[in-house]
Amino acid sequence: MEGSVLARIAAIVFVAIAITAALVEMGRDEEGQAVPPAAPLLPETDPLRAEQRRCQELGEAAASDPDCFAVWAETRDRFLGRDRTGGE
């Protein structure tokens, strides 16, 4: 191999290592510890979340469960920011 090809390969490897080191460093806080994941958006005591889990555990049977339809409608409305008291 030519010297210029080896120099290019070495430069690419060096840049890849530098980028990896920068990404690892950005994922740490001031004390050098890994940053913990963000807190969940909804509390674990949310009754809608418990019903979503129940419907998930039902599997295909959830498609014919009227309670699951109501859960999915409430989930959709929360996601879209709609107020369910206004109509439907």
C-alpha cells in the first residue's frame, strides 16, 4: 500500500475514535457518572396505564373487548390533547 492510503486510513480511524470519545463524554454529568434516564412522564399509579397493560396482556382478544376500545380512545385523546368531556 502507498503511504498516502495508510495516512488516510489512520486519519479516519483517529476521527472515529475522537467522535466516539466525544459522544461518551457528552453522556456523563460533571462527576463523571453516566446520566440517569429521564423520569417517566406519567406516574405509575395512572389507572389508564394499568388498563393499557391489561389490554396488552389480552392480546388479540383485546380487539373485541369494549373496555379496551374505551382505553384506546382515552389514550388517543390524551395523545392528541383533546377533551373527552366536550362531545363524541
